[in-house]
Amino acid sequence: MLGLVVATFALPAVALAADPTGTISGQVATKAAKYRVGVVVFLDKVPGSFRPPARPAVMDQQGMKFIPHVLAVQKGQTVMFTNHDAVRHNIFSPDGEKYNLGTWGQGESKPHTFSSVGIFHQLCNVHPEMGAVIVVLENPYFAVTNEDGTFVIPNVPPGKYTLKTWSEKLPEHSQQLTVTAGAPTNLHIDLGR
Ligand SMILES: [Cu+2]
């Protein structure tokens, strides 16, 4: 009986073959478990121009930390910086566009739109121990790994790509891969340390 149920659930996978895009999923492996989270996995130099999402991404300041510690967004996308602490926080970045959004209190928020790709360190001039990174990418085909190193990049058009990783602590990784319509591409990426 159980086998029949499983067979029933397996059927929709066949229907998914009509999906014109593919999914890249996988897991980043490191010797130290703490390095698996916050790795940006992305497709490099995909031809075409890509409209950024209209919905802003959010970088919060809460519990005297930036949350998330690593945020990936698309070029042209807005990040809304929020403050959920009872103390005033500041936001500035010494990188690329070099901005200082000012210092503000609980419940307030300020937007910044990223017009160029790059790695933007986020700092608070009130609390030097606070830090985060925003990675701005050219196309929408990216993900940031979860605590266990897993990631999913959905809706990728079929084709051959160069997949890269960026991590605050680990060396960059690069590999070729082929994405097939309606089929998952499963990766195991060993980043060493
Ligand atoms: Cu602060």
C-alpha cells in the first residue's frame, strides 16, 4: 500500500518535464561546519539583461548584529536597512559606491539601491564590532547557503554555465555545469577548510 502511495507522488515529477527551466541545487562542504553558511553561489556572466526584482531585500540590525550576515541581491535592487534595536545604529560602506546612510533609531528604515556589482561591506560607526556583507550580482541566478550548506537556484534556463562561489572566509570556487530543462542539477561543492 505504501508503495502505491509513493508511486502516486512520483507521477508529478514526469509532469514537471514540461518545465522550460531547470533547478540547480546542492550543498557546500567544508571541514569546519561554521563556514558552510553564508556562501554565495552564483552563475557568472550569463548573457542577456536582467530586470532587478521590484521588491526590496532587507538587512536588519537586531541584537547588535546585522541579519543576515551575508545578503545577495541583484544589480539595481534596493535593500531596505531596518533597525529593531533600542539603540541607534548607523550604516555605511567603504566599498564601491561608498555610502553612509546615517544613524537612526528603532523602527526606522532607510533604502539604498545598488547600481553596480561588487562586494559591499556593511559597517556601523556606532558599533565597530558590527559587520555584514552585501554581494551585488549581475543576474538573478544566485543563492546564499543555509546553515547546513544547502542551496537552491530555481528557474535557470537550460544551458552551459560557469558557477562560482563567494565566501567571506573561503577561497573562490569555479566550475562548469550544464542545466537541463525540467531536471534538477545536483552539486556537491567541496570548499576545503
Ligand atoms: Cu550599530
